[in-house]
Amino acid sequence: MTTAAVAGERETIERIARGLRMTTVALPHLAGLAAATRVALDDRIPTMGVFASGRLVANPQFVRRLKENELVFVLAHELLHLALRTHDRAKGSDRLQFNYAHDYIINDILRAELGFAHVPANGLDMPGAREKSAEEILLGMRRNEQQTKTRVFEGEATSTRRMFGGGQGQAGDSADEAGDVLGDKREREMFPQDAAAQAAHAERMKEIAAKALGLAAAMGRLQGLRGTDPGATRQVVSALRDVYRPPWELALQRWLESVAPGERTFARPSRRSAPQADVVLPGRRREGWILNVVLDTSGSMTAEIPRALGAIAGFCDAVAVDQVRLLQCDAAVTADETLTPLELAEREIAGYGGSDLSPAMLRLADEPHVRAAVVITDGDIAYPPEPMPYNVLWVLPARDVARFQPPYGRVVAMDAH
């Protein structure tokens, strides 16, 4: 390879690296995936594709044809395949068809998120695809002969019947050529020197992808991904509140009851209905108290945040909490706001820096009227070593409880349901 060719290759890789960083400006929840992605240039890939291991392969000529904003779009597209676990979800179905279904959804999401009137690089485009599931799109592709492209980007116009043929074998044989979700076998063939580490890289990317989706949920950035948006999360929490309470939620309610001011009285019936219609439960004598919630926003437990906040909001309503003070904290207090219980379950999260909750907890300690605080964290934090002058309930994912033994407060395991 000539010196000029080497310099050109280096410049292309640097341009892709810049593009990956730029995707995190508009889509910050993809930062972990962008950082973990390994870039390779290869003429055997017609445009761009990604392996489950996080290896992103790009045709250098294709990259050079893209404008800067178009490159960001295409890179974000590949990162979303990793975030949505397209490689795994395609198992059991025709891989190329499932690849295309996710292509339509991802491109429709990015067109709205990144402000494009049309999908760049002559990409697959189905307006409204983000409102559908991949399975719905797959069913439509199989039932109807519709227009599509021979590739997700820079593909020629064709029809689904011509593209996929009459049987799964034909589509499967062409999957690596047309799809941008590249298979394990293809990676071993193209990069045999890395075959031994391929599975380990794939497992690591799965973990990062899970955090990316959790972070997106916490930031309210999952609109368009059916079944995982914040609205769906709130509906699940509400249903569980009426039908079934897991042990951690029962423990949370008992703690809230113990620290709530005001005696129980039948003069003010509870807003929670009893199991029988003719039974009235005692309510709390209203004293207009505020519950303080300290939220660890360091990013390591973001998948648990929406459900935890939703559950706390429901129990605040049950024990007559009028308002919730939410302090978001990574290594500094990034937000301090007073909300209604309903608003608590719909917050945008700020931070994702360090892991020190001391600033938030000490701020509450300086206020004599503070009676209690719920601290939502994974326990991998710094916090004040001395007991706080208020009741503390530490809420942690179950996997982290055993290693977290604070010298004060009560610890509750947030079991998954």
C-alpha cells in the first residue's frame, strides 16, 4: 500500500471516529456503544455493516461519498442495530428479512431525531415504521409485494418478492451480501485472527446495549420503539399497583408508612380502594409533607430508574405525599426540583458523570425540616460516612444488595418482575 493510500485510510477511519462521537450529541444514550465499536475498512462490504461483536466494517469509497451529517445518520443506524439486538432477535426467522424490518424502523426514528426530510444514501424508507413492531413489518413484507431496495443504503429499487424470493434459503444465502447486520460466520472468515475473542466481544456488547436502552428509557428517548417507551413502563407499574406487589414494593410501602407524618384517621378515607367495595380504609391526616428522593444518575443503573420512580410515585399517592423533591446527582447535584407524584414518573434525567451522592445527601442534611429520603442507586457510590439527620431508605437492584452495607438507613432490594 502506498503512502498516500495509507494516509487516505487513516483519514477515513478518523472521519468515522468523529462521526461516532457526533452521534452521541443527538443520541447520548448511544455513547457507550459508540466508544466500544471497533472500526475496520473493507472493500468486501458494499456500504457499511456491523457484527454482534461491535466490529463496524465500512467500505471506504462509500464513506467518502457521504456528507458529514449523512455519515452521522448511517453510523447511528448501525449503533441502533446493536442497541436493539437485531443480531439475536433475527434468530428463528429469515435474517435478511428481519434485518430489513429493523432497517425501516431505525431509519424512520433517525429521520425524526436527526431532522432529515429523507433517509440519506438512498436508504430504506417507510414513513411511520417506528410506530410498528419488527414483526408487524415482517408480516407485511411477506404478505404483500411491496417496493424495497437491494441494500439498506445505496440499494437499487426492487420488490420484496424479488428480493427475498420464494423461500427462506435464498434470502439466507444472500443475507450477508445485502444486509448490514453481519453474521458470526462472516466475521470469522473476514477476520480469522480475532475469532477466539469474537464471542467475548459479543457478550460485552450485549451488556453495553442493555445499558444504552436503560439510559434511553431514563432520558425519555425511547419514543418509537414499541413496548419500551416510558408510557408503557408507567402502564406496567400502574397495573402492578392494582394487582400484585412484589416484595421490594411492599417493603417500600411499609417504610413510607413508617416515616409519613400524621396519624391514620377514618375522617379522611384512604384514596386506595379496599379489596371489598363496602370496606373503607383509614387515610392519613393531611399535613402536606414532601418526600425527598435522591437519584443516582451516574449511568450504571439506568435500566432500573423508570420503574423505581414509577413505583415510588404510586406509593406516594397511597400515603398522601403531596409533593416529591427529586435531587439528581452524579458527582454534583444536576437537578433539584419539586414535583407531584404523577410528574415524578415522567422526568428527564441529567448527569451521567461520577458516582458521589454526598452533595445531594448533605444538601438535605442542612435543611432541618427534612424527615426522610429515598436513595435510588446501585451502591457503587461515595456517600457521607456519618448517619444523616433523617430516615434513609436505600433502594438497589437485587444483584447489588449483597455488597452494599451502609452504616445507616435501611436497604431494599429492587427485584425485577
